[in-house]
Amino acid sequence: MKIGLDTFACDGGKTGVGMYVTQFLKYISPSQEALFELFGWEYDRYAYSEVAPNFDFIPQCSVQGRTASSLWHIYRYPKFALTRQFDACFFPAAHRCLPYKSPCPTIGVVHDMAAYWGNRKTRVHLGAILRMVLPNLLRHMDVIIAVSEWVKKELVERAHVKENRIVVIPNGIDHASFYPRQRNEESVLLIQPFSFKRPYVLCVSRIDHPIKNHVKLIEGFSIFKERTKFPHRLVLAGGDHNNANLVKEAASASAWRNDIFFTGHFPPKSLPELYAGADFVVIPSMYEGFGTGVLEAMACGVPVICARAASLPETADHAALYFDPLNAEDMADRMVTVSTDREIYNECRQLGLERVKGYTWEKCVERTLQTIYETAAK
């Protein structure tokens, strides 16, 4: 059996989808390595070499960009897959790029349907043509893996995919990296290449307005500071994306601008330490297909307050405090509660540690491989 693995639109392993591919390859056993052959842009050749040094990589599509990728998948992929004699092909970013036809069975992972959320000004930009044809491409897949029940619901309602062709397999957490650390009383935390003055409130997300809702978070943080006069800083860890300038303008306009810190793209290896040093984590997103940041924070033993939106309540369940993502006052209320009520703080922390035990990459990869192999054998 030979399985093709499409690394197009996986961001070279740097974003959530890229991390999914990294973890997938990491937990494939040596006996299964020969079954998989990776293909994508030339610059992806070494993106996964550290975790998957023994996998073959076939570079394709010399022209970079979303349009070039879409055209390659429509016109070149069928012949490529036939030539490589794939028994099935796995698309880890099926919500971003897909072929129209395939000579072999196809399995794709849909992490979100953010391109179909909200109005034209608020949704994630996918490109007008791809946004129009993607639902039809999804309906041509043999099996779709949805990362949450929320995404499955959206696939049925927005893309009109039949329920019996959707399998829900939640993402996992790397428990070897994300775990509680001993909290010392140092006032400054050194995490290369930064130093962070404690205490701080943390939000880990790309700076993407309005979907990640940073502007409302800044408003909520300002209200929290005004009410409590606590010394907390707000750390926004993530690279600039859509309308990042509007978020930074909101931070500059805040009376507490000196307590708001942008890290830019943060080194993934240092993220667990950053989480562990936070007083609590805020996830204000108006849309998340899964909400990995919820589990990363909980695994580090840090209380989470998050928006009551999209998949977040499904992922966090009863282990987080919730707020209306459009209401800065409500958000500030939860910040005040978790920072002043020690009983609630400890309860959130303990419930989070229990909640996250059920999410592992081993379980995710095992179920995903089973789905791929069963589909290839049909």
C-alpha cells in the first residue's frame, strides 16, 4: 500500500495545520513510514525532516502561491497521483486546497470552515474562486475527517457533505512538551528571545482581525486594569496576519498601552514555558474550528477563560470560564473573577488538567491511520 500525503497549504509546519502534519508524521511507526510519500512545494522539503527523516518527498509546482496550488491540484494532481501509483491520498489541509478528481480514494482533514463564517469583512480570506468551488470539491472526497463536532455540523450545513462520509477525530496535545511547571516567585521570566515581566495575561494566536477578536480583548483588558489596578501585562503571542495594524492601533490607543506586549511569531519550542508562566490565558476568538490553545493552556496547568463561540465550548467543556466575545465588560468580569477568587482559580486549573487527559496525538494518529487504511482498501 502506498499513500500520498499533500503538504501544500500546510505552511511549512509553522501554523496549526503545519503542526498537525508534524505530529502526524512524528507518531507514525517506523513500519508504516514506507507507506507514505510526501509531496508539495520545494521549500517544504525540509519542513518535516526533523520529525520524519525517512519519508520520501516529491517536490511539485514550481510556481508559489494559492492560485498556482489550486491550478496544480485541478490539472496536474490526477496524472501525478496516477504516476506515483497511490492507493489513496491524504490531504491534511482539505479546507484550503483539494483536487477536483482523483484516480485513487481521498481522505481530507477539515480544521475549520472559517472562510464561510460571518460576512465578507469578517471571514478568513480564501480567495473568491476557491471559496466558490471548495464545497463541491469537499463533496467529491471519499472521507472527510472533521476535528470537532462543530466542524462536522458546518460541513453538513454549509458544504452539504453527507454525514456518513464525515468522521470526527479531535486533535491531540503533545503532553511531553505541555505540562505544569514549578512556579517560582521571580518577577521576570526569561524565555528566549524575550524576557516577560510577571504577572501577565496570555493570548496565543495569530494577529488576525476581526476573527481572533484581539481588539475586543484589548478593550476587556483595559477594563480589567481600570477596575483592579493590578500590575498584570497582556502578552499577545502570534505573527501578524489580516488587519494586524488595526489591532496594534487599538493597543496604542489604550490607556494601558505600556502593559500590552506583542511578541510576533513565537518559537513553538518555547510556547509551553510561556503558557506555564501566565496567570491565566484568554481565548477571545469569534471562530475556532477546534481551539488547540485551550488544551495547551490547560495541559500547562493554567486557568482558561474563553469565548462562548464556535467549537470552544466543545473543546473546553466545563473546565473554562466563558464570556460573550462581543462584550468587553463580560470578558473583563471573567478576568477579575479568575484573578481575585482563588477557589475558582484552583478549580479551573484542576478541571483543565483533567479535561486535557483525553486528548493525545497517539490516539488522534491511530484513528486517522485506521480511517486512511480502511478507505484505501475499499
